[in-house]
Amino acid sequence: MDLFNSEIITNILPFDGITNYHGIILDKEKCTFYYNQLLKTIQFKNDEAMLFGKKIITKRKVAWYGASEFSYTYSKVTKTATIFTKELLELKAIVEKESGETYNSCLLNLYHSGEEGMAYHADGEKMLKKNGAIASLSLGAERKFSFKHKANKQRIDVILENGSLLVMKKGTQTNWLHRLPPTKKVNSPRINLTFRTIEL
């Protein structure tokens, strides 16, 4: 099945959720501009998580931005949002127009190479809008992204290209897990912006 025709918005999940792959929404020039600006202006820090009662520091770096300085807790670690930068507001407007949704926050991930990834999880934190849309914008290295159904373990893979948009909503977080599998085939960095809505 062709999931990569940017002219067709495809729901890549066969059931129990909607995840629309919009394909590439930013041209190469804009991708390069925003990628470089984000590296210069975003306050990336190594991520922290609690695992079996121990604090884990990841190689992956993260940053948390929002319309206000609200707090967000995941992996038992609380972060306070930094106010949106000019570039983040521009990208948010582009993503909102493309997805038909609105967002008030953005969690950014910086993966230095393919060896950095993320294990299976669902974004089901209580402060997130229930069944709300989470828009994932990719800049930089092309990476595979995987979904696994919580009940029957069916797996769906999609390649996230430079400048592409993936929007998860309506049951996706309830019924599916997702991950960014590590790979030794990718040597360049990737910035992933996940726009989401926090209920205040």
C-alpha cells in the first residue's frame, strides 16, 4: 500500500483510530531554514524519565514550548513550558491550516542520529485533550515510525520524510502504541515537533 503520495491524505491505521499522513508540507528551502533556526533558538536539553524508580537521562534532547507557562508531566517528570518562539508560531500556523486543528503547545525532540529513538508508548497523559489531535512535523533525517495495536499487536510502519506531517487523533492513543525505532543506517540529525493541546 502506498502511504507516501503527498497529494493524498491517508489514514494509515486499519481500525481503532485515525492517523493521517499528509506527506511533505514544507519544501526543502523552508525545511532547511526552520531546521537551522530551531537549532539556534530552541533550548534543547537531555530528556529525563523515571524508570523503575530511577531517573534516566536520555541522549535524545527535548524542549517544551507553549502559549503560556503551563506544566506538563510525562514519564513522571514535570516540565514547564517556555513561551512559543517566532518560528514555532509560524510552524504552528502552517500545521493548523494543514491539519484543520488547533494547538497550544509543542514538545520538540532532537535525535542526533538514527541510534537515538523512542520505545513504544502512547501519549495519554491526563492534561492532554482527550482524543485530541497530536501533529508530528519532521525536519531533517528521514526515519521509520511504527504503530502497534494494544490488543492484537498488529504493526503499521510509515516513513516520515523531511518536511512531512503526521496527525494522530480519535482513538489512536487509546488503542495504539507508537515508537521511533533506532537504526544504524541513519547518521544525520532529526528534529520532531509534536504540536498538541493541553487542557488548562
